[in-house]
Amino acid sequence: MDLFNVYPLFPIQPIKAEGSWLWDAAGKKYLDLYGGHAVISIGHNHPVWAEALRAQLGQISFYSNSVQNPLQEKLAARLGEVSGYPDFQLFLCNSGAEANENALKLASFVTGRSKILAFKDAFHGRTSAAVAATDNPKIVAPLNAGHQVSFLPLNDLPALEATLDDSYAAVIIEGIQGVGGIRLPEDAFLQRLSALCKAKGVLLILDEVQSGYGRTGRFFAHQYAGIRPDLITVAKGMGNGFPIGGVLISPDIQPRMGMLGTTFGGNYLACAAALAVLEVIETEKLMQNALEQGQWLTEKLQKLAVFSEVRGRGLMLGFEPVTAPQDLRQKLLHEQHIFTGEAKPNTIRLLPSLAVSRTELDYFMAAVQQQIQLQSA
Ligand SMILES: Cc1ncc(COP(=O)(O)O)c(C=O)c1O
């Protein structure tokens, strides 16, 4: 059987990983400033995380959601404390798309409505309603296109005021648009959006799948705006590579039996991984590190005239080379052995582990400067 060929692949096979580094079979070492697509929050194969998984494997790794699982309760309590949402409820699933799908479904259950408001250049995943709320027609199949979704430009307050009414079930918005090129919703925009949603009885869903889990220096990016959404979705950094996602649900929303469900969501291994992630985020003060390293890196990148713009918060950064961004990204990978991400059309995205060190970022800046000198020579 062949693989279903949907990914353009780099000719690189990592076989080992530790902290911010990957190694291939020949022993070549790569600096990972892409974090496996924003997933590596506490560092590849962190010893606390690896030991938690090993210990859990020695106990029990899976049973269905028909029995009591105290690890789920422990995770909900810890996540509530660390994130600043102790009074919220947690539904566990396996991925970002699933988290958004469940959040949209909940909003529809609660309001009895089905219209969704989303934003241009948004990415919310590939399941049915999540992909319908994603602004990329190439990945929306006719089946998904049946959902009632309207898209507004991000930060367009007049358009929002003119559009949002009580016929909508939910507004879904990323804490910072990732795939869209590291685009920040303005604090004032989020504040007005939150107030309008409350006034119209529309649920506000904050997709923090990429921007959450401490990446911006706060647990959630929307916390910079001081708002409190009804539903918050998480995945990526939550398990540091072990698949897990979740929906944080306002205490105003009442569950009923069978309303949501999943076979794998909240399994023992996923909970053990997620608990280890929260422990390390706290003990190693990784949110503080994300803030400090992010500020330092932003200032360094801003000083280089070859970048037209540097956007982002903490360790969720995007910058735009004035010329040939693809070239720079390929050269960083193949000549300097540094992984970065991209966003169409011209953005280079940095989503490193929240534990990335100044020495590692210095190494990156030296590589960027070397490439710039070569390009201008
Ligand atoms: C903001 C955002 N939401 C949702 C998703 C989908 O997550 P997953 O690929 O885990 O389904 C992504 C993935 O890139 C994302 O960046």
C-alpha cells in the first residue's frame, strides 16, 4: 500500500530529538524553531514528560470513557489553575480540529442556531464545521460548504458591528492567526467583539490551538485583551507531541449526557503527557521564558532592514523578508540546518519550544545574518 500523498516533504528523516534539536540518521543536527508546527511546547522528549509516559505505560494506557478516570479530573483542575479559568469545564478530545468542531457544535446546541461568523485568513482545522469556518476554499469540500459561515476582515470593527446579530450561534476567532501569517486581533477589537457577543447572545469561541499554552507569554493570547470567551479550544502544545486537544467551557453552559463524546479523548497516556506539560511550564517558568526570548528575538529581527515587518507575541513570531522568503527558508534549512515555518504568501513563522534558550536564538540570528550577507554579496 502507498501513502496517500498529501504532504510536500523535506528530504530529511529525523530519528532523534531533544530540547530544541533534531538529529538525522547521519548524525546531522537541526535546530527546531518550528516546534513540529507549534506542538513542542516544553522541548522535544523532555525527561519529565518521557518519564510520565513511561510510568503511565506501566499502569494502564487505555480504557473507554465509560469508566472513571481520575487523571482527567486532575488535568482539568491543573489546567484551570494554570490557565486562569478554574471555574470552567473541560471536554477532552484528540486534536485542534476536533476541539473546534466540538466548540462549534456546543454553541449550536446552546443557542439553537447554526450560523457562524469567522474571519478572513482564519484556519480552524479540517473537520466539517471547522473547515467550513476556515478561509481556504481549496480545503473545503462540497460536503463542508453546506455550513452557514460568513467571513469578515480581521479587526474591521464597522463590518463587525454591521453584521453580528442574534441570528448567529458563534463567532470563532484565533488568539493570533497562525496559518494566516501571524496576524493579531487588536485588543480593542476583541473587547468590542466580546461585548457584542454578550449583547446578542452569541457564543464567543477563542481558538487558542496554536497561540495558547503559554506561547505568547500569557497562557492564552486573548488574555492580553482581558476578555473572557465562552469557549476556548486547545491542542498542539498541550501534549508536547502526544495527541490531545480540549475545549474549555464556560460554567454557564450546562452539560447533558451524550451531548459530546469521543473514544480516544482523555485517555490515560494523553492525560499523563498533558499533566507533565503543565508541570514543566510552571516549574521551568516557560511562559516567562517565552516572553523574554520572544522580546529579544523580535528586537533583533526588527533591526535587520531586510525584513519589512516582524509580527507576533512571545514565541509566536512572523517576519517578512523583503525579497525571496522561500529562498531564505530553504537556505536556513539546507545550509544552516534550522527548521522554520511559513505562512503564505511571504511570512517566515517561528514557533519554537517555549524552553528555547538565548544561545539557541543567538545561533539562529547568526545564521540569518550569514544568509543575508551571502544574498547581498
Ligand atoms: C489555529 C488552529 N486551529 C486549529 C488547528 C487544527 O489543529 P489539528 O491539526 O490538530 O486538527 C490548527 C492547526 O494548525 C490551528 O493552527
